[in-house]
Amino acid sequence: MKKFFYSLYALFFNLSRIFPVKKNRIAFVAPHNGGSGDSLSALRTYVEEKGGFETVTISTQDLRLDFSGVKAFIISCLKAAGFFTLKAKALATSKYVFLNDNFMPMASLNFSTEAVVTQLWHAEGAFKKFGLSLPLSSDIAERERKNGQKLSYVVCSSKNIAPVYAQAFGVDESKVLALGAPRIDSLVKKRDISSMRESFDCLHPECRGKKLVLYAPTFRDDAKADSRLVDRIDINAFNNELGGGYALLTKLHPQIHSERTVPGVDVTGSNITELALICDVLITDYSSVCMDFALLSKPCIFFAFDLEEYQKERSFYYDYKSYVPGTVAESFDEVIDAIKNPRSDEEKLRRFREFNFDFIDSDNTRRVFERIISSNS
């Protein structure tokens, strides 16, 4: 069924190539998450504030049918139809195209030679393997290779990881530009953190006066494994040992499917950038959210209770235990101990930051705009 929809999208796209490319049109392609809160949305906001460009956002979220009522259903059907027709035409006639993930129909799209297609990706640095670095099925690998052939550029956060991105997207390393990730700007620019924390405390008064510990694991490949992510958190032990001075927040990855009760304060729907700014400690496993906390020089604890199993399924670009910028814990007791008795990981953190980020400033979006849009206009 997916192949049919890929072909249908490609049909309308390729037919739309009869129309001329619009020099000032920029398409932002967010296949899964709508491009909210990541580098794609940061660049889109920058472009729209600058003015002089027509922007269009393309996301498979438009394909979600709404069964809450007749009117809502009809509107959602029209949006879905528009995804394959009007949005496909808009993409086909865009001079600039930016993506934050792999867009599978792209393998069959015949872009104009005028089009400048750039992969921004949705994470920074290099951590767990992704893209063509993974053991993919032959069909998906072939599609991702063809996607890579359509790319003019791939943006990453450091020249050190350019070879990783070249391999993951199947492009020559000369196409990988270490310009920095636009979403980093909102992390490092001056913000009123006190006001942000006050707003959070008003919503969650039980957290007032306490340090915030964010638990943000990445997803696994099946529901049972996802369920273990919340089962492994002993909220009673946390409250008994740390409840007087700390509050536990839990943000689950959008792809985690679990019917278990979320431990602590559920902040799954909250903006990860704002959480990184107000939280004091991160507990994660293999999530790239550690990049945000490393940028802010905040302590990270890596709760890797299933490390051996995860390495077999996904694996990493570098040795996990020596690479991550913080304490590795294999049990929740070790997690609690790491919070109570923080270790000095300053040298490890410094190496991690320097390796993954060439720029720790708020000019990443500007650099991407000037190098890819201004220089090609």
C-alpha cells in the first residue's frame, strides 16, 4: 500500500513539472512531525520573518483522517487530497527544498535542475546510527540511496561528523556542510529562564522549589520494549531518596507506544528546547536529546539497562560508554546514586561538545540561509 501512495505522489509531482519553478518559493518537508521545534521550523520562521519568500510546508500529517464528525472528516479528506495534488505541485515548483527526515516518495521525484534540495535532519551531532548506516531491507535501502541522489546539500553541526552524514545519506562528503543546526540558536541565545520556570511551576506547583530531572528515552522497535522504558523507573524509590529536593519529569518519544502510567510529571507534549533550558539533570538512554544538555553543560545520566540488546539492533558510530558525556547507569539504583553523588564529567563533556559542534552560537540559521539560499539566488 505504501508503494502505491509513493507512486501516486510521484505521478502528481512529475506531472506538475510542466509548470515553471518559482524562484522565491521554499518548501519545508517534514514527513513525520510537521517540522515543529526543530531546525526546519527554525529556518522557516527565519525566512518568513525576513520576508520576500513564499513558503509551503509538506507533511504526512495531512494524511490523517479525522473521524470526530462529518464536517471534520470531509475537511481532513480534502487535506489528504491536497497533499497528493496541490502540495505535490508546490514542491515540484519550489526553488529551495528543505527536509528534516527521509521522505520516501522522493526516490521517484524528478526535481528540476534549478531546485536546491537540502537535508537538515532532525538531530545534531553523531550518536546512534541512522539512514544507510543501518541494516535496512533492500527496498528501503534502495529508496534511501535514490533519495540521497536528489540532495544538493546535507547540513550537519561539525566537520568531524561530516563523514558520518555522508555515509548515512549516501552522498559525497563534499555535499555535507558543517554550518550548524538552526535549532541550536534557541538553545544558546539569551532567554528569560526564570520566567520560563515560573510558568512551568504554575502549571505544576508540585515542582516548585525543586530541581527538575528530565527522563527522556528514545523508542524501541516493539511495544513490549517500549513498556519497559517506564517500568524501569521506580518512582517510589525516586521520591523516597530524592523527592525532597528533586521532581521527576517524563517526556516520551512520539514513537513510544505504551499504555503504562508515565512516572512522575508527564511532559510528553512539551517543547524539548524549553525543557532542556529549565531542567537541571537529564536521564536518557540513546536519545540525541543529550546533545541539547551537553550544549548547555548540564549533567547527563545514561540509563542503559538494555545496552547490549540495543547495540545488536541499532548500534552506534562510536564506543558508547567512552563517548557519551556523562555517567552510564545499568540499574535505577545507579541512576539515583548518580543524582545524589554527581561525578565530575567536565573533560568528557568538553570533548563531546568540541567533537559534535563547530559553532556554539545563535548564528546557525543565518549561516544556513546565506550559504544555501542567498548564494544560490
